[in-house]
Amino acid sequence: MLITNITTRTIEEYYSKLKKLPAVVCKGQKHNNLISARTIHEIHKLLQCAFSQAIKWELIQKNPIANASKPKIQSKKREIWTIESIKKAIEVCDDTKLALSLQLAFVCTMRLGEIVGLQWDSVDISDEAIENDKTYVYVHQELKRVSREAMEELGNKDVKYIFPVLRPSCSTQLVLKSPKTESSIRKIYIPKTLAYILRRWKEEQAELKEMLQNDYTDYDLIVTMSNGHPVENRIIDRALRELEIREKLPIVVFHSLRHSSATYKLKLTNGAMKDLQREGGWSTTEMIAKVYTHSIEEDRKIIAQKFDEAFYGGAGFDEAKKTISQNNQSTPVNNTVDVDALVSLIQSNPQLAQALKSAMINGE
């Protein structure tokens, strides 16, 4: 179709057609599902970018995507590990690359692609940095497997390094590339303990290089295979699943560690979303508010309890609890004020009497 002939109705009819088509089956998968609502949402975002560019180039006057209705997505609550599960996983993990990845994901709120693409020149774990509490990792790239054809079409756009192809017939290639958004580029300060863990691993890695000599290919990566080659996401995912099954840990996906990290940091900072946004590389705080604020529901309840004790606390608070308890036990409910009981309560509690006196003087 000519781009000028595409209307909002055209887009909605296209989405309706997509819902009835079978989904592409990736290698190793077996299913006969139809295209999901989530996939259609991704297509919607792609088309939105394309038509926005068309408006910028003055090919069309109105974006047909703007008012198009998308299929609703049934959001599922992502299962995450508790602090106890994370600690246990790190303690029992005998796979160095997985153990490092778990800690970087949880401590630094990093994505898996960012972790396996992290290099030593982006980390400061020097003596001076440790002494001054300035140890950090600098996230500015990610490891990604991309289509060689697409990469050539885009002129290697955003690609920083291309790893050698192990099989010439392979249509994809591992690269280090810039993140999708500028907000993902960030400096993350790390605890001293993690800094020492990284230093110890760097020493062990140096010994491994010395031992293997030419059999070790040094790409300056932190998380590597035993020969120095990059570690793909699927390798970490498989190692995590094996650990979960072996140690009877809750089954979660690796990305859920980022959720656990965000949840824990929200609690530590009493909901400082702006700080967490920069820490995790989100473009806005809206997603944090939408996805993670449920995690501090219990903390909000505790705030109410603390406020109750701080504002209404003391002996008067205890007496009030007793009175409420007594009233709950008495039947039927009497809505009249027991003046004698109230006077007795005030006389037995000087703090309550003073509070009432102040309230009456201030007209409250």
C-alpha cells in the first residue's frame, strides 16, 4: 500500500489479522501458538517509530498509529527470589561465571547482556577507590547476538566490537554494541565486598591466562568461558536452571534478579525512585512505579504502625488498645459515650490529659 493510503482502520485490521496467524517457531521450540498480544505490541512500537519518521520527512501529515487500538496484554506477576534464595544460590554455586553474574545482577541491578559484555577497563576496583568508597562499574555496552545481514544493512550502527565467527556458515554474530537507550549508560557504585570479589577473580583469571597461554583469547571480558571467549545469555540461563533444579530453588528467569534488586533497593532507600532509575538505567520512573511499588506495600503498612506508635504512643496508646479490646468483647454495641470511663482514663494518664488540654486550647 502507498503510505498515504494507510489509515488507523488499516492498522487495526492488520492487528486483527495478526492475532489469527501462527507464531514463528524458533529453533529448539515446539508449539503451535498464534501470534501473541505482546508480539503485536512490539510490532506496534516499531510501526510507531516508522510513521513518526514519515511525518518528520513530510511524507504524511497524520500518524495512523496514534489512535490505533492494540490487543490487551494479560500481565503476569514475575516470580522473584527472596534475599535468602539469592544468598543460598551464591553460596552453593560452583560455576564462577554464573556466581559473578548473579552478584552483578543483584548488587548492580544490571541486565544480563550488560553483565556478559562488561570489560575490566570499565571497572574501578583500585586500592584508592576502595579506600575512598568510590569503586564502580561503568555500563556502556552489551553483548548481543545479531543478524549479520541486518548488521551490514545498518552499516554496523552502534556496534563497538565484532567477535570472530567460529562457524562461517552461521548467519548471526556476537558483538559488543551500545545500549538501546542513553539512560542505560551509567556509572554504578559497588560495595567493597563485591570489589574484593572482583579483584580475587581478576587474579585467578590472570593465572588462567598464564597457564593456557595461546589457548586463552583475551577480550578483556570479566565473565568468560574457560578459554576467554564471551558467554552468551543462553549459557547463563541454562546454568541457572541447572542450579535451581539441583538446589531445589524457586524456578525464576535470570532477569528476575534485576527485579529482586530493584525491590530490595526500594526498601533500603524508602522508595527513592529517582535514584533507582539512574541505578538501573530506566528511562523514566513510571515503569518503576508501575512494576515495583507493590514490593514496598508491607513497608507502607509498617509506616502506618510506626506513625500510630509515635503519634498516639505511650500509656494512652496502651489504654486505648485495652478499651478497644473491651468494647469488642461487649455485646450489644453501645454507641453512647461512657463519661465515667473517659474521666477515669484521663485521670490515670497525665500524658493523655495534657494532649487533650493542648487540643482544646488550640481549638483542635
